[in-house]
Amino acid sequence: MGLVVQKYGGSSVADAEGIKRVAKRIVEAKKNGHQVVVVVSAMGDTTDELIDLAEQVSPIPTGREFDMLLTAGERISMALLAMAIKNLGHEALSFTGSQAGVITDAVHNKARIIDVTPGRIRDALELGAVAIVAGFQGVSQKSKDITTLGRGGSDTTAVALAAALDAEVCEIYTDVDGVFTADPRVVKKARKINEIPYEDMLELAASGSKVLHLRCVEYARRYNIPIHVRSSFSGHQGTWVRNRPEAGEGEEGMEQAIISGVAHDTSEAKVTVVGVPDKPGEAAAIFRTISDAEINIDMVVQNVSAASTGLTDISFTLPKTDGHRAMEALTKSKSLIGFDSLRYDDQIAKISLIGAGMRTNPGVTATFFEALSNAGVNIELISTSEIRISVVTRADDVKDAVVAVHSAFGLDSDSDEAVVYGGTGR
Amino acid sequence: MGLVVQKYGGSSVADAEGIKRVAKRIVEAKKNGHQVVVVVSAMGDTTDELIDLAEQVSPIPTGREFDMLLTAGERISMALLAMAIKNLGHEALSFTGSQAGVITDAVHNKARIIDVTPGRIRDALELGAVAIVAGFQGVSQKSKDITTLGRGGSDTTAVALAAALDAEVCEIYTDVDGVFTADPRVVKKARKINEIPYEDMLELAASGSKVLHLRCVEYARRYNIPIHVRSSFSGHQGTWVRNRPEAGEGEEGMEQAIISGVAHDTSEAKVTVVGVPDKPGEAAAIFRTISDAEINIDMVVQNVSAASTGLTDISFTLPKTDGHRAMEALTKSKSLIGFDSLRYDDQIAKISLIGAGMRTNPGVTATFFEALSNAGVNIELISTSEIRISVVTRADDVKDAVVAVHSAFGLDSDSDEAVVYGGTGR
């Protein structure tokens, strides 16, 4: 039996009862002969309460102190979890991100992991203890200041530790049974996915599926760490995220439908830069301005320019929370970049269909657009990749759009079987 | 203008408003040209809430994890305070005990400071920033684990930093105006003490005065750091704790009454070891047993043995919270030590009179016992030092006893003047 990294989110450790339930589950894994490393988030609403306090004392909480504040949250949950495990008669030691060797860059509030040196974790495991590690946090290599990893940080901590410790699996415990073919709150007939390759999971995460965060999946894929997403409230098998099995390796891979799922995202806004001269360097100037403001963008769409004017429009989507800063940065650089005007729209939704081999199967794209059209949903932007088609629609249309697409691709739980395009069809 | 260390307790930073008020006061000191180092406790009831959570997950929270848990409290308050100061336009950086160089032994829950290496604090001050330091916490030299300093820990952190940084003064901010001649909740006519020597303050603290903790006064005395105890809610001068001025150095010292104050303490219990053979090594065996259980005792009283039996009784007082463990430890060693029986009594109070030159002025002792007698208070144990007389009475008698003694020594605020014994009398 090997080493298992388990990660428990805030909803799993929301109160003393939750912590005790999680402790039991950890002890079970220990009894089954595993070495167990646990990554834990802050309890329930702790982080929100701390953010609220920060806003009460200062309208613009600054990076370093904000990180110092937020990291108190995991400190509380990890210490309590260690106590609860000890109370069940097993040894447990808790470690901050810094103590666990999670080394990051110095970008406060959204630091990136640059190294993991888990010497103290290995020592704890050798002593037979469960090692509890604070998720979401690390220490800056340069300044020795405490940093936080930003959204999805605890999942990323778990996968990074799993990679550094050469774990068999990284189990991500959450309050749902796994990854679904669509958000079950929107699509009643959504189905749990038993297994999904890293690439599809990456696109699902990037397209609005909240279960796993993009960074964590990227990390797992790079180091080939299998992730098992499952519920902390049940013993059911959840969703395995790992490399697609080689052809002929087993039934499991053969039976997999080509379409993994439908994701939606209403957290983004759309910015359109109107009247951009269609010459080299223009797009670069726009996105350098955005990048200098430390804003991540998502979809980017540029149409061919009108021959008469030599001007084009460039649209992109970005988190609503960054919308104001992006507009400000672009407005400041208006004369430098040279464009006519800016438009901002935060009443949009993005709907994405994810699955392998999509590009080589024209039928997929056609079915997708037909489904939206039949549901009366208008499309504003389109963007595609090897394994994803995304469209931007009005925010009001999101539910209709997702339900229609989910059904059109035979993903509904009462369908006889999934609609399969291409060579693997049965 | 030199360096000032300010310490704010939990009641001063109980909520966002409190934090903002404290931030303003810190900025004032900065504007007056001081370099400012701030030591802060956890907000209001945070520590109690964390202890409550710990008890919910585990009946016997263990040392290491308990410390990890509790230190989250100061992390929150210090980060918020730094934010609030920045919001007023001044630079501030917060540091954990570990980052501030508070090095301790490895005794969790009541670690002792063994070194202070405040390199990062000095760097912050040189940058012109206010340095905010988490009180009550440090890092173990050996294990690198986080430790807490136990009761009075934040005051001790403040004085230790003041000593290491060679500060002009250590200001201890609290929710009362200073140190009083008795607890103002018990004695309505208690008066604020303007100045008190370390020795008297030590005895007051040891005798139940809650304003300053014993360890902090010991530390200040050893390194000769003046302490100014004052309210964070007003601008009034509080109580200065420092060396007694040399004779003739100024009016202030000359006017000081010989009696500093009356303290009481109802947090202790009394253990009596009955029928101890009166021979060398017996008392040592008893107190080695107690010491091995890591229990601090306070008063110890042994009477002469009865000539007929060669047996004596030994009584001592100790914190009620340690009572159970002490009785257990002694019971286990009963045959080894050799005594008849044990008695335990937690319905006691200790009343102490503190003042310089007491031993050489027999009138003090007489007045003290007369006052108690006139108030109808029975005395169970007596113990004296150079500058203190303490008695143990029934817990029910504590208020009558304190009021009577306070009045008998002319400490009441409507007295014309304090009763002064000995050479400095006017």
C-alpha cells in the first residue's frame, strides 16, 4: 500500500462534526495500510468572514497582510483535524504551507508554486503519523513572507504534494459525488463521469466547472498524478482524472463516450475594443496592457477587418471582478494603442462542450449549434479548441442552452446511450 | 525620539472599530517621531472560541496542535491592524512570533522565551514601517514547532521585544486606566497608582492583580525596561512600573506611600498533605512530585510537628485548574512519600497586602490582622515576604476582607492621605 494525499474542502470541515467525520475517514485509510497526507482548507465560511473583517478596517486590503490574515483559516482547521485524529488514537502532526515546504514566488494573493521540499512531511510519515498540511498557502522564496495561492489553491497544494511525495493518488474530497456531465443544479439529468482524461478535465475546469480548479489539473497532468474526485459524505467511487488508457487496454476506455460534458460560466464579462487599426502589433499592445494589470483573460475573438476602413474589433472575456481594472487600464492607454471606443458587457454566459476528437468530427459542431438554435439561444462569440467548443450568449439564456446541448449529445441520464461520433462508436 | 513598544490586549482590538481606533493611536506615536513596534493579542473572544472548537473535536487537545490552533488568533488581529495602519497612509508590516525571532523552549502551551532575534523587525523599522508582532507566540529552537507562551504571553512578548530592541518604554494598553490599589470592581474607592517599583508590581501580579502578568514584570525588571500601563480608550497617563527613584531624586518618589495596594485571588485551591513524617527529604519528595507534573505552586506553609507523633502537615496553594492533577500525582506517590491523607479545598481566597519596607514595620502586620478581625474574617494560612503579607480565607469573605484592608491602610480615594509607616512619612 502506498502513499495517498487526501484533500478536504471547506464544506467537508465546516464544523466540529465535519472535522470528526473527516478524521474517521482519514483513520480508515491509515488502517488500510496507507501512508496518509491530508491537505485541508479553511472551515466553511471562515475565509469569507476574514475577508469581511479586512474590508471593515481597510477598503483596499494589501497583498502581504491579506495573505497573513487568510492563512489563519487553514491554521485553525488543520490543528483541529490533527486533534480529532489523535483523539481516535492515531498520531497526527499539522504543518503550515511554509513548514511543509511549499515554496512560491512573491506574488501575494495569487502566488505560484515554484518548488516543494516536504522534508518535514516525510519525517512525520516515517514516524507513522498522518501529516496534515494547510492548503492554499506557501512561503515566498525571496522575501520569506507568507503567500496564498489564490483560487483553487488547496487543490493545487494537494496535487503538488502528491507529485513531490510520489503519491499513488490524490483524492479530492468535496460535497458532490464527482465531476458531472453538466452542473446538476442546472441539468437535472446530468450524469456522474466515472473517468475523464486530463485534457478534457482541463477544458471543463477552464470552462466553468467548479469541481476541480484548472491549476490543479494542469499540475496533475504535468506530473501524471491520478486524481480521484469524490464525496466526503459517502463511500461512493467518484470521478477519476488520469491519462486516457491506451487503445485496447481495457473495456473502460473503449466504452467512454467521446463527449465528456457541458460546462457553463456566468462569472465572466465581455470587453470589446472597437475600431482597432488592423496592423501588426495592435493586438499585442492591447493584451500587454491587460497583462501589465495582472489580469487573466479567457476567450479572445477578432473578426476580419472591414476592407473599407481597415479597422477591426477585438473582443475578449475576463473575470467580472477584473472588469473595472481592465477598462481603466485600456482607457489610460487609448491614445497609445489607438482605438475608437470600449464596450463592457457583464450580462453574458459562456457555454462549452468538451470532448476528444471533436475537431475531426464536423457533426459535433453542427449538432451543438442546432441545439442552441432550437432552444432559441443567440450566439455572440464562438471559440474552439481541439477538444472544446465555447460560445458566449446572453446570461438569461444559460439554463436553456446547457439543457439543450446536454440532451442533444445524449448525456441525459435517461438516454439509452451517449451519442458517439467518430471511430470508437459502437 | 526613540523606540516605543506598544502592546494592545484583546479587548482593545475586539472588533473592526477597535482595530481602527488602535491604528490611529499607533499613527499618532509615529507622527510624534517614535519608531513603533506593536505587539497585539487575539481579537476579543477569539481565543475562547478556538478553545471551544478544540474541546468539541477532542477532550484532551494536545500541546503542539493546540498551539498551532491558538496562534491563528493573533495572526488575524495583526494582519488586520497592519491593514488599518496602511489605510491611514503609513507603512506597516506584520510578523508572527517566529518571524519576529521570538525563540522559545519546546514546552507547548507554556513555552519560555530563551532568545529574541528581531532582525526582521529592525529591517522593518529602518524602512520606516510600523512593525506589528503577534503576541503570545514563538518558535521552538529545537523542533521548529510553533509554541505559545501561556498566560500573560503577549505582555511578555512586548517586554522581551522592548529589551531586545533597547526600547525607551514598553506601553501596555488595556481596558482600565492603570494599576489600582485594589480591584475597582471589589473596592469602589480604589485609586490609580501613578508609579510603582518593579518589586511591588511583582508581588501585586503574583497575588492576583490581573492588570500585568508576573512573567512580564519579571522580564522588565531583569532588563530594566520601564512599563507604562494605560488605557487604549483614553489619553490619560496610566501607571509607570520602573525602578524606585534614588532618595532625593524628585518629589514623585518622596510622595509615594509605602503601601502599594491590596490584591486578591480566587483562582487557587488549597491542598493539605496530612501526617507527613518530620524528617529531611519529605517536603522535597512532595514538591518533586508536584514539579514533575509541571504544576506551579504558590504559597507553602508547614507548621512545627507535634512532638508526640513526629508528624506534620504541609499545605500549599495552586491554580484550581491544576488541582485534579496534583491530587492524582500525590495519590500515586502516597506510599513512596509516606503520608496519612490528602485534603483538597477550592473554596478559598487569597488576600495580599503589598508595599516596601513592610517587614521592618511591625505596625503594618498588626493593622492588617486587626482589619481582618474587625471584618469578621477568619485566617487559614499566612505567608509573608519582604514586601508582602498574604492570607488565605474562605472564598465568601474575599470582598469584606479586601475592602477592610484597603480602608485600614488609608488607600480609599476619599482618604486625606495614605497611611505611611516608616522613615519616609510626612
